[in-house]
Amino acid sequence: MFFTYSKRAIFCLLTALSINAAAAIPHLTLERAIEGAVTQDIWHRKNQADGDMVLAQAITASALPNPQVGMSINNLASDSFDFNQEAMTQFKLSVSQKLNRGDSADLSAKMQRQRFQMFPLLAQDRRAQLRLAVAKLWLDAYANEQRQLLVSQERQLLEQLISNAQRRYESGDKAVSQSDIVSAQVELAALDDRITQLQINSHLAKLQLREWLPDELVSLPLARDFKAQLLTSDVLPVTSQAWSEHLYQHPKLQSFIKMHQALMTNVDIAKESYKLQWQFNASYGLRGNEPQGASRADLLSVGVSVDVPLFNEERNDSKVTVAKRKLVSHQTERLLLLKSMIAKAQAQQKKLQLLTQRQEFYQQQLLPQVTNLVSAATTDYYNEQGDFAAILRASLAKLNRQIQAFDIDIERQLTIFQLQYFLNQAAIKESRDE
């Protein structure tokens, strides 16, 4: 008796140690995958560089053109090259400064600052899109592993069923035929192939995560569970108008709005080409003394010139027309994007509603029914009141329904992730898997 209890104690101890060892192994959870992808996304480096470039352009756009400085000796006597010989001879120092046409410089700087406001919004949208992309790949790999587990469990039960059927067939039980055993073995081989395909699919999904995650994270085993995303119906807009108002605040739409504002400013810049452009200039002429020694007065000149756009009216009209066409084109693109996002959001909203109904139907009706079917077929079979083929069909039907129910749960989670993207992750609650 003591020996028996000792063996049980050792078995329990080893089991506990194995469980603790498995728990100590780090796993790739859904949250860790998303966090790792967002943290190590090198796209933000490019976005930061582009933003800094535009901000630098705003500084340079507001600056005046460089002044022009000139030095020359004018009216020097060619017979003697004597600086003091002629009264007109002078050493001239000149400077000229051209001003920007109208308010074009200030408007150009304003346009670049408006463009700069896009980049934080683009970064926010990138994080949301990355969260969605990584969630899809992780859930795909997770789903294939869980399907593989369900098929493996069914395979073990089928092996036990085949062993029992072979014993009954060898004992002369006419309720089991050789064709029944062969059919079960064919189904067993089919399950093996199904497991192999699921392994391939899971491996491919994890490999696709390498686009966003480093190898040390992708090489970790997937977690066995994840926090299911909850989305209550009260946070979802009901009408197209409500969706439009909500999506108007989406970072992707807001980035388009910032670009729209920049293009409106670009139209104002084009209109500045009709205005005058001023240039101021000044020069100082240093003259030498007279031959008798008397000093001559130096000469100071001050002037202004104006660039009058008289002969380039067509070119200026074309500039304004091009700027306006760009504005209209971008505005149309923004409206098309809004309509597309509204349609996709409403489609996902309806899909979530139908998946929730299917989920309830499977959990409350279909799965209990197929479970009862397997139980009844098994009882009839072992009481020699049913045939082997019936229990085989019932077992495979239960497996298929379990996988379909699981697929509905995964598809529902993906739909919630999609809606969270359109909602800009607003009013999101997380809880343990339902």
C-alpha cells in the first residue's frame, strides 16, 4: 500500500513540475505580439524623417531671398588707369534686396506647417492598422493550432473506437463488418492529413509575423489563450450619418483634412503670383581726390524696382487652375475614402451581429445536439443496438461542428478588431475569453 501511495505521490510531483516548467516558458501572447510590432516598427523612423523635412521646409519657405552685393570700379581712365584723374571714376559698392511676391512666403510656410500636422495622424493610423494586421496573423496561427488540437483529440477517440471494433469483429460480432473498420481507418488517415495541413497553415501564419516581429518573438510558442475583445452595441453608430460623424475624427480622415487645408493654402499661394514683386537697391560710389589735391564728394544712389506681371497672365492663370484642380481632386478622394470606410464599417457591424447570432445558436443548440447524438450512438453501439458506421458519422459530425463553432469565435474576434479600427479604438473593453 505504501509503495502504491509513493508511486502516486511521485506521479503527482512530476506532473506539477512539468506544469510549472511549461508555465515558466515564455509564450507569444496576442498583446505581446501587437506591442512588439508597434514598438519595433521602423516605418515610424521614415515618418519622423518626413515630418522633420516638411518642418524644415516651413522655415526656409518664410525666408527672404538672399541679398545681392556687388563691387566694381566704374569709369576708370583707359589711358593712364589713374583713379584720381577723372571725376567720374569711382569705386562702387552696391547691394540689392528682392522681396517675396505678396504674402507668398508666409503662405508657403503656413502650407508646410499644415502638412506637418499630417504626420502624427499618419503615425496614429499606422499603429491602428498594425494592430489589426498582427491580430489577424496571430489569430490565424492560434486558430490553426487549436483546430489541430481538436482534430488530435478526435483522432485518439477514433483510434480507441477502431481498436474496440477490431476486437468485436475478431470475436465474430456481426454488428461490425470489415468495411466498417476499413472506412474508419480511411477517416483516421484523413484526420492525419488534416493535422498536417493545419500544422502547415499555422507555421505559415507565424512566418508572416516576421514582417512585423523579430525572430526571437516569432520563435516563441503561441499562448494557449488570449483576451477576447468585447464591443458592446451601444458604442456602435447606427446610421450612415452617425458613422460619418464618427469617422470624421478618424486619424486617417483627419490626415486627409490636414492635406486639404494645405492645398487650400496652395491655391492662395498661386493667387499671389498676380501681385507685384518689389526689389530695393542701393549703391555707394567712392571717388578719388582731384589732381590738385581737393577731395571729391562720394556718390550715394538709392532705387526701387518692381516686377509687374503683365505678360505672364496665362501662366499665372494656369498655376491657379492647377492648384484648384488639385484641391478638388483631393477633396473627391477624401469623400470616396469616407464612403468606403462607412460601407466597410457597416458591413463589419452587420457581420458582427450575424456572427453573434450564429455563436449563440451553436452554443445553445447545435453543439449540445451533436454531443447528445454522439452519446446516443455510443450507447447504442456498446449495447449492441446500433451499428459502427452511425457512431463514426456522429463523431466526425461533432468534430466538424466544434471546428465550425471555434471558427465563428475567431471570425467574430477579427470582426471586432476591424470595428475597433474604424472606431479608432474607442470604448474598447477587454476581458477573458467568453
